[in-house]
Amino acid sequence: MRILHAWEIYTGIEVIQQTLKTTYEQVSEIERAVEGIIQLEDSLKGKGGEAIRAFFQNVHKPFILFHQAFITDYDKILAEIKYLLQSFEPAEEGFIHESFLENDVANGLDRLERRVTSITSEINNA
């Protein structure tokens, strides 16, 4: 039987959350750049210019907004996992046995998979 150290989970979650924060900031910079292109009405004139601006408005902008929402949702889920772990095993030096993960956590992961699938379907149908 394997044993998982709680501090490894805490550390992993914190690393992922920091990466998400950095990624969100980078995506926000891209959003500002895309918005700048969309606002180039004086420079991008005519049908070609309108097509370029429309492409950025209709393709890039929605994807960026989706990506930002995904990052935010992912971060919230990680925070929830961290909170649940703290309520289950508050000591960072604590241990979690493999049998718990195989039996009890599997049900939670199934619920998470259904939720992610549902959110993905909603986004695809929007």
C-alpha cells in the first residue's frame, strides 16, 4: 500500500496556482494587444481592414475570454481541493493512504469529470 504525503499535494497545488496566475497575466496582455488591433479603425480601413478587425473581434477575443474563464475556474477548483485536503488532513506533514484514494476519491473524481464535461458541452454549444 502506498502513502501520499499531504505536503506534496499542497506544494503541487501552489505551483500550479502560481503558473495559472502567470498564464492569466500573459493572456491579459494578449487581450490588450488584440483589443488594440480591434481599435485600429483609422489604420485598418476598407474591406481588408474591417475583415482583419472582425477576425480579431469574432475569433480571438472570444477564445481569450474563454481561456481566462477556464484559468479562473481551474484555480477555484484547485483552491477547493486544497480546502478539502486541509479539512481532511490539516497537517502538511500528514499522510493519505492509497486505499482512501482508490475508493473514496474515485467517486469525487467521477463527479468532477461529469462537471468538466458538462461545462465543456455548454461552452461548445454557446
